[in-house]
Amino acid sequence: MAETLTASALTLKDIAREAGVSLATVDRVLHNRPGVRPETVRRVKAAIERNSFQPHVAAAELARGRARRFAFVMPSGPNPFMQQIEAYLGEMSGWLSARRLGVEMVATDVFDPSVLAASLEALSGDYDGVAVVALDHPSVRAAINDLVDAGTQVVTLVSDVPSSRRHHYVGIDNIAAGRTAGALVGRLVGQKSGKVAIVAGSQGLRDHAERIFGFNQVMASEFPRLGVLPVLEGRDEDDRSEQLLARLLARHADIVGLYNVGAGTQGVAKALSDAGRDKVVFVGHDVTVLTRRLLLQGVMDAAISQNPGHEARAAVRVLLALARGEPILREQEKIRIDIVMRDNLP
Amino acid sequence: MAETLTASALTLKDIAREAGVSLATVDRVLHNRPGVRPETVRRVKAAIERNSFQPHVAAAELARGRARRFAFVMPSGPNPFMQQIEAYLGEMSGWLSARRLGVEMVATDVFDPSVLAASLEALSGDYDGVAVVALDHPSVRAAINDLVDAGTQVVTLVSDVPSSRRHHYVGIDNIAAGRTAGALVGRLVGQKSGKVAIVAGSQGLRDHAERIFGFNQVMASEFPRLGVLPVLEGRDEDDRSEQLLARLLARHADIVGLYNVGAGTQGVAKALSDAGRDKVVFVGHDVTVLTRRLLLQGVMDAAISQNPGHEARAAVRVLLALARGEPILREQEKIRIDIVMRDNLP
DNA sequence: GGTGTTTTGAGGTACGCAACTCATTTTGAG
DNA sequence: CTCAAAATGAGTTGCGTACCTCAAAACACC
């Protein structure tokens, strides 16, 4: 009837007694400090295992005294998505200070590898953990690895550097996101035939390229009757996206679907409405003030969202867990691909 | 460049000095213990505000000594959704015991108001917090209020009792979920005309009724060309759902969409395939082993999911925050309505 | 067997707060 | 002004761990 899921009111003292050693030795084992015979290490670890002992996180936190500092390395300039992340971190300030966690925002040009790498190197030693919106480039990879070697916990945020030794990636699977977008466009277009347009920031950006890849995968295999037009590179700018798309719409009267991979949403929407092509199925990314309005107006049909609030909080939680040596709740920290339509707007 | 989001390395001693009182008085104010003049209370609170002081959560936790106990009151019997919740709680066991939190599962017949109320009353005094899958009924409401009055933190899970004084509800907005289902069915059907069927457990269940309400709302206002057939009540049983639906399909050759509000998914799927009506747009709830397979096979087109893992963890976090007197991160604990299609299966 | 090295024990201090006691001061009512 | 009640100060103890020191014991090597 009543099944208990937890236990452990044991303390280190109990473990010491169990293992037949002193508190000091248990402490040495627990923090892999030198000066303990391998045999003794085994005995202590066995006792810990046997009782599935977990150090009392509050006591550990209190005892270490020193507060922890995390840095968030984010793109400079006005980027609504990043501003949201910052805002969500702000909402956590009570939570953070109750745990004596200091979180600092470091703005830098994340699109210039050497600048980003330099920014990262500059953090070394000052922080217990770093979350970074990273470009995948050799010098950035090296900078991340250096931080890791210096004992800093490193989490990549939104954009990953899989080849580095970062401890964790907080963000979505962009190929799956592209696939989802493809499935949505294809399904929402319905029985109609015609062409599908893609507007991206740049195919050089890893996340955009991956999304396009996934999108094309699905279109090719499941909606072959819909021809995909060459990708327009709008550099995430409204004006440029609008112009490119306007020209494309003028040339192709049979466009029935549109996938906006990155930003520039305002321009994309304007081009559509100026051309009187409101019926085109329009799928984009991220829920912002703008996309929210477009969804409510019916201009956009769906948005693929990666929940910036969740990403911000997950990054903090993961850094904290890593710093404390706690296990990470993978399920909890995984960023899901949200499909947002008008009726499930958050 | 580097903007700090947190502060507070202050201690109670600092606040005491600031307010010109002793530690004991600050302590009295902080825990609303009697014996402090209103004027002094104000001075102390002002000092706390002024410095935006947050008690060190680790120190507080350590000092109180006593471990916290939470109870999860859940339906007895085999219910995959509830089993998932339990499994997710199991995955947290390390996290829980590191915080000296005890979580116990209490199985009961949540569909019998008096039994459920009695189970709740029996918990009084033994637990710091209770999460309950609650039926909305006067005696249940009273039991919840009694718990609250006894100082127990109460959270309703999945199914709410809004008229009670529960501290929080962890679950989705079922009307919005129904609306989302309606929008999906309507959009995925495309240009076709025809009828839409609804299979529910029972219209007496609050959550099912709300979903149907939302569904009908959207169908009526946005897809008037699709006629909604009377609700089939399958009691969440496979066999019954199958029979009812089979009969309906035989009678109506023009069914183009189907909304399965509750369980009985297996039966619904069987009726569809036996009748050779695979093209019917099929939207249901929850991602389970079964619905996952149906989505991959293309039998189901979309599932509305409420992420049981998130619900389980949110319930624990909310109970803990309430017990500690910490603020709740509303954004974080809000359960979102996930649209799951084949390509964004978690 | 003696030497030097490694391993272990014992103990202390500090972390910030909760919870308590008891003495002292302040306050307000009469 | 007096006296009891209310308000406050001062202090203690303990929570479980980290981190440190110093001495004692065990060990390895020649």
C-alpha cells in the first residue's frame, strides 16, 4: 500500500564505522585525495555502495563555504532568443541566491571563433562552470577543452560542439527539429501539390544546416509531390529575408509551404502578406512576442520551440549538479522539441 | 560586458545588525513566532527587503534536522500513466535521498470519493506534503482542506480540485488540450469534408469533459464543415471502445477524423484497422509504449502529451519549495501541452 | 633491525541557520 | 509610580560535511 522510494539517514560517521576506518579516511576516499591504500579504498566504497549512501547535499554545500560562480557566454547584440534566456535567469535570482550561486552573463561575438575562444580562455579559473553558445570550430573546441582540463564544468547551450570534451549539451536535436517542421508543413498543406520554400540564416551555421537536412529528409521521403526550392539565405535579417522571399513568391505562383529556419520572421511574414499569399503554410522556430502574434493571427501555422526558459534553467541545474558531483537527471534536462500551434501557446 | 544576476552573501547576523535587533528577534520574525512588536517586525522585514536577503537554503535545511516526508496518493490498479509517474519518481531516488526527502506511494481507489477522502484524512500529521490525483467531489475537497489546515502542503496532480484550498495544481489545462486536439484534427484532415468521431472514457470525468468541451469549441468555430458525432463512452476499456467505434464506422462512411480523449487506445486502433479506415486522422493522448508504436506506424497522427516525468518531478519540486517557504518557479512547474508526432517523439 | 615513507586515526574548526533557554529590558495598565 | 506582561538580548547546541593538522601506526626496503 505505502511503498517507500527513499532511505538513507546515514552519515559519514556510520560509513566510517561500517568500513572500520576513521572519518578522515572516508573523507579522503570521497574526494579522491591521496594517501589511501587501494584495498582500503575498496572497503570504504563497498560500505558506501552497500548502504547506497548519499552525502547530505545541504551539509556538503554548507561546509564548503565558498559560493559557486557560473558564467553564461552569449552572443552580443539584440537577439530576442538570448534576451529571453537572460530574462529567465533573472526570474531565478531568488532561487540562485538562496543557494549562493552567482551567475554572470558574458556577451561576446560568438560568431567569430577566435574572439569566442579568447573570451572562453579569459574565464579560466574564475568560474566553477561555464555555459556557452558555441560555434563549432577548432579553436573554440580547444578553448572548451582547456576549460575542462582546468576543472571547470562546461555546458554547451543551444548550439553544440560535439567534438569537444564539454560535459553536457543543453539544446535540441536540430535534425529532428527539421524533420518535425517537414512533417508539419507536409501534413498541413494537405492534398494540394506545389512548391515549398526554405528561408534560413545561413547554411554555414551548424544548427540551420542540420534543420534543413532533416526537413529535406522528410520532404523527400514522405511528400515527394511537394518540390523543395533552393534555400534562401536571409542572414537572419528581416529586410533581406523579405526581399529574397518576395522575389521567390513572384516567380513561383505554386508555393504552398514555407519553412523559416532561423530569425528574420518579421520580414518573412511581411513578404507573405504583401504578396497576398496568406494561405501558404508557414512553419518557423521559437515562440517570441512576434511569432506569438503571427500564430494568433493565423499567419504562422506552427512554431518549433525549444523553450528558452527550460534551456536556461536546465543549464544552471546541470552546471550545479556537475559541480556538486551529483548525477544529472537526463530526462529532466533533455530539451524537447515543442510543436506550438495557436491553441497550445504557452 | 559581465553582468551579475545574483548577490547576497549576507547572513542573519548581518540582518540583525542592520535592523538593530538581536539574532533571536530576526529568527522570531522569520518564522512568525510570537512575541515581537509590530514595529520591530517591520524594521526587520525592511532590512531583509532592503538587502534582498535570502536565507541560505543549505544551512536552513541542515539546521532543521528532521527529514521531510511526502506522500503520493495515486490510483490503484494497472494504469500505465501512473506507473510511469512512479517510475520517474524512482529515477529521482538519488536526488531525493541526497536531500533527505522521503517519498511514499499510497495506492487507493481515487474514483470513490469517500475512499479517497478517507485515505487523505489518514495521512494527516504524518507528512509534510501530499500530492494527490484527486476527484472533484465535496468530500474530497473537505479532506484536502483539512490537510491544508493541518499545515500539510497539498498539490493536486493530473486532475485538479480547483474549489479546494490546495496550494498548487500540477497538470495541464484540459480545455486547451482539447482545443489543441481539435486544431490538429481539423488541420490534418485538410480540405476534405466529413464527420469527426470522439471516443472518451466518460463524460463524467472532469478532465475528459473539459477536453471534449475544448475540442468542440474549436471544431464549431474553425471547422464547421466537419460534423462532430456524439461522444462514444468507452470507459477507457479497449474492448468496449473497439465495439462502439466499429459500429460507428460501419454506420458512417464519411468519418475523416477521430479524437480519442482517454485510454482504450488499443481498441480504437483495432477498430480503425479492422474497418480498413487507416486514412482517418487519429489524434489521442499520452505517449506510451502503445501510442508510440501507433505513431511510428502512422496509425496515429498525433498525441497530446502531458509528460509524466515532468509532472512527477514538478510535484516533488513544488512540495519541497512549499515546505521550505521558497517561491515556486511558475514557468518551470507549468505543465505544457506537448504535441507529439512521429518526428518529435521523445 | 633500523630507516624512511606511506597510511591511518583523532580531533578540531567552520559553515549558517533552527530552536531553544533564561535573564534582562521595555512597555502599558492601573 | 508600581508591577506584571510583553518584548528583546545573549547565548548555547546541533545539523553533516569539508578541510586541516599532527601524531601514531603500518608498511616497504635494505
